[in-house]
Amino acid sequence: MTKTITTRRGALRAFAGAGAATLAAPHLATAQGQTTTWKIQTSWPGGAGLQVFKDWCASIEEKTGGELAFQPFGANDVVGDFQLFDAVKNGVLEAVNPFTIYAQGIIPAATFLTSIPLGLRNPHEFDVFYYGLGGIDIARELYAAQGLYFVGPVHHGPNIIHSKVPIRSIDDFAGRKMRLPGGMVAEVFTAIGAETTVLPGSEIFPALEKGTIDVADYVGPAVNYALGFSQVTDYIVMGPPGFMSLYQPVDIMDITVGQAAWDALSPQMKQFVEMETHVYSDMHHAAIQAADQEAWSKFEADGTEVTRLSQDDVELMTEMAVPIWFDYANRDPNAARAFKIQLDYMMSGSLGYVDPALTEGLELKL
């Protein structure tokens, strides 16, 4: 962890000039006291997500009276998305704000620390999982084994589906060439007949333009509009009213810190960072949703039609998803632990997403 002494003006210059080149920038000693500066990189390359991240980082020094400062970096500014955790372990970065699913390479159970297809369907349900039902304890235990401290989840928004052809029921996915991120999501859509393929985000637009694929999932309306998806598709496929996405209505990011950097904080400052992660999650989620509201009107102006699947479609896809959940959970004992909490919640009177009959003959290897 880097300890620096800096003036307020120097800190602001550091924030304004945030970029890879500033990693080696010197800090000035003043009589104001010692400021601990964390270099922190997000997975957002731009747009509302990056802006709200930078705004939040810029607020930390003032809120802590100069005791702690966050120096923000956008996606790939210091390292690539899949090098984030190594960068924290090696001290290149003190903290990161990644999509939680990126941790599955080092922590298999991370698959169940974020959305699974047709799983928990609202942000507050993940708050219950993490802060009410013990998910945060499992996450911190598993991250600690990697020399990392999982501070807390950060809400993003839904992943939605763009299509060149109308899709009005799950039957319409049959035979369609569809871009998906792989894993459980791809298996669910394969089960309903889609021909799935994995493509990086940068290749979705040209694949749709050329007709290599008919259908593509990606993130939310604001980002997808900026990427030009309305130019190459005519339809957006959503779930029933109130169901923000048929298969992934919540996408989880988080704040993760190197254990050494975390341990160097005072108990009071640790509590502050944990509470600020709640603040950031709220700000981040609201900002993304606000940007999405603007994007919807733009899609409409471009002639994009929103089609909605039915509650019957959701129930059919849930039925197909359940055995896939169990298969993935049983690949790792800790994944099974995390999934069991979510499954019990989804089967409870509070949610009722999963009929107990769907789990008959299925067993978790806890």
C-alpha cells in the first residue's frame, strides 16, 4: 500500500489526470497530514458507469478529511479486465470495481455471487442474499483465501436481448443464431433451441450487421444504444411487465481490495469504506437506470419495437434452468453453499420463484 502526503490541490490534479501514466506520479508532503491513496480500476470503459465511478472516487478524500483518497482508472487503463485480481495481489492496484463474474477464474463459487439465469430477479433480493442471509460472509471467506477483501456488491442493471427478427415467445428462439456470454445462460438458451455462440462485446455489432447472428444479449439500453444496436436490429426482447430482463435482470459488480491495503486501515476507516460501498451501489444503479430511461426513447425514435414474453415463458425457462443450476453448483462445494442460500430464498414464501416439484430428484453436494 502506498502512503502519500498531498495537498488538496495536488489530490485534485491527480484525480483530473488519472491514467496509467499517473501511477508513478510523485506526491507532495504538506503539513495537512498523511493521505493514503488507493489506485482503483473499474471495468467500465466509458459512459454513465465510468462517470459515476469517477464522481464517487473524487468524493472520498473530502469525506475522510484527507485520510483516504481513491485514484480512479477506467477499464484497461492500467491492466485488462482479466488481470484485475493479479494487479491487486501484486500491488499494482489497491482496489478494483469489477463485474463479480470475472472472479470465477480464481473463485469458482463467484458464479453464484452474481446473477444466474432466471435466479434472483431484483437488486434488493441480492441485498437480502448478501447482507441478510450470509452471502457476504461466504464471499469474504473465499476472497480472503486469495489475499483479497470483498467489501460488498455494487448493483448495475439488466442484460437485454436485441434481435433482427420478432421474438414473442421462447419458441421463437429455436434455430436462431444467438450471441451469449457462455456458461449457464448459454445452456438455458440452447435448451430452448437457440444456436448459441460466444463473442466479445466488440464483435457483436459487426456480427449482427453481417447476419452472422440473428440475436444478441448484451448489457443495458444506454450502453447498447451507444454501440449502435438500433442500426442493426429491429427488436428488443424483454420479459413480462416489471421483469427487466428475461434471464438476467440484475448484474452485480463489487468493490474488492487487496488484503494488505485493507488491513492497513483503521477500524473506523474500514467501516467507512464498507458504508461508502453501499452509497456507491445506490448511486451507480440509479445513474445507470436514468441513462437507460433516456435510451429507451432513442430506441423508440429509431423504430425499435420492444416485445415482451409471457409469465408462462418465464416459468418454462425456470423449469429448464433449475437442473442447470444444480449442475454448476455441484462442481464446487462453496458454489453449492452459496447457491443453497439463494435456492431456499427463491423457494420461500417471500419469492416463490421455484416450485419445489422442480427440484425433485436433484441433490446438492454440500
